Amino acid sequence: MSTLFNNYARRPLHIVKGAGTVVEDANGKQYLDFTSGIAVVSLGHAHPAIVNAIQIQSEKLWHISNLFESPEQEMLAASLIKNTHYSHGFFCNSGAEANEAAIKLARKHTGKSTIITFDQSFHGRTFGAMAATGQEKIKQGFGPMLETFKIVPFNDPAKLEAAIDDDVAAIMLEVIQGEGGIHAVNPEFATVISKICASKGILCIVDEVQTGIGRTGTRYAYEQTELKPDILTLAKGLGGGFPIGAMLGTADLFDSFGPGTHGTTFGGNPLAVAVAQEVVNHVFEEGFLEEVRAKSDALIGKLRGILPDHFDIRGQGLLIGIDCKEDVAPFIRQAEEAGLLVVQAGSNVIRLLPPLTVTEQEIDQAVEILTSILLVQTTT
């Protein structure tokens, strides 16, 4: 009997080490990791620069708490807000924590309570983030949710406009719904959100826990839309595998998060900040982002060139979904047996999340494995 709670449907696979895109299990079998720890290992496993950053920082200081000044946090925040409309950052430990901070800041700043989110969204599993999430399966069994969240259909301007009233503090969305099936905000809907927020004094919160830090081919996915969010949340790829979350905000929000309004014991600790700074230094280089976009074009192009139209291939950067129009769990098991690790996005979508450092050869290998499995499905 396991000594762990059974809240994860774990695969019977024990990964013991990795390098780049390749991981190895306890039996010595190797796999291409197109999960990246669910969009976390942005520079691949055991990237030398990250290993070096951890080694250097671990010999200096691990933890001191947020009672003291942190020039390292200041530098990381400056890197994240550079050439954006943001002016300040807050560091925590995870995406759910970043979203909780965003929810609190929006309500504190506006003095209003209602936050509008969308069907099939995913914002985390803490009580505030869970209440914001537009998936009922996440909420089952936990009793009444926190109040004043309105969940409306995604990409439906009329339903959004009908939900607006004088108590709305913010509209909160993912520009690409990762857990919800790889659905992107369409340009018309982004325009409607922008106009509503500007005309009604409503804040726009964009959850980029999964899409941020180069995952979609730009620093932040919102940069590929008309949206100009007041609050941005980050995690996953920011730490390259080390736990860290962040919330960025505009200058006019600064006074609403004064001493005592919010906090975290471990958030922005020296080890996490050192690693995140190394990740950002690599990923935010324009040449690196250009490579991500080129790899995305290659991966999507190869899949569309081989798979029939029955399969809807969508996404941006290296966040790609293959909608198979049926349960994909058997395909994921077959891919694992063939040496490729992938993850679902909803029941019918295979989600591809390789490290941003994935090679062209590794893309070709993954495409060959996936298409051989899916093409058999279309002939049976």
C-alpha cells in the first residue's frame, strides 16, 4: 500500500534522470519527453546553465525570507517587465499562488467583488483559483465555491457583455486554454474584452502560467493579441523546473498591495530567483524565440502534412494540441510504449509540450511515433 494520498492518477513509470528532451526510467528505457513536466522544463532537463546557477547559489544562500531587501528579486522583476507596460512584480511559489495574488489584488484595488472567467478555463486548485476555474470536474466534492465568480462561454462576446455589471472587478482569462483543450482567444473576443475593460474601468487579468516565458514563441502569449492586461500571472516555465511563480502589474496598482496585504514565506527565495533569472536570460533572447517559432512551424507543418483532416491541429509555439475527436488515453499509452511521453488536454486532445530546446531530429522522431499510432486509428 502506498504511503501517499491517491490524488494523482500516476502512470506506472519511474523517471530517474534526464538530459535535454530525453529522460530515462528506472529500467534504463529512454523516452522523448514532450510533456516538459507540463510546460515546466523550458530549457530541457539538467540544462548546464541551470545546474551551474543552482550550484553557485546553493553555496551562498538558500533562504532568508521577505523581511529583508532582495536585489536579486528586483533584478528578476526588472527582466520580466522590461519593454512591457508593467512596472512591478511579486514572487511566489506556483501558478495557483500567482492567480490567488491576482484575484486579491483585483478585488483590493477596485473595491469590487465579481471576477468573470470562462468555460473550460483552468486557474489552479486552491479555493480561489478553483472557484475561478471553468471546469466542474475540478470542483466536485468540495462543497460551495467561493462567491462572486461568473463563468461565461469562451469567445462569446454577447454572453460576456451580458455578464457585466457594476460589481465586476476583473475579467480573467488564458489567451490559450491549455488544460481546457488548446483553445485560443479569437481576435474579435480580445477586442471586446479590451473595449469593455477600458470603458467600464474593469481590470484585465491574463493567466500565463502555462503560456508565458517563450512557450508560444514570444515572451508572453498576450503579445500576440490585442490584449494589454493590467495583471499577468506566470509560473511553470519561469523556473525551468524549480518552483517559482510571479505576478506582474501596472503602476496604478502599486498602492493597493502595501505591507500586510499579501505575502509568502518561500516566494522569491534566492535559489528560485537565481534559476529563474538564468531561464529568462536564455529565453528572452530574440534569437532563441525565433528558434521556438521555427520549431513550432516545423512541428505543426509535419503533423498537418501527414495526418488527415479528421485531426484538428492547433496551438502556438510549442504548445500544440491534436484533437482526435475521441478519447486519447489509449494513444498516449501507445506513445509511451514507443518511447514518447505526451499529455492530454481534456479527453480528446493530445497536448505536445516539448522543451523549448527540442531539436529538429527529436521533432521528427516524435512526429513519426505519433503519426504511426494515429494513422492506424484512422484505418480501423
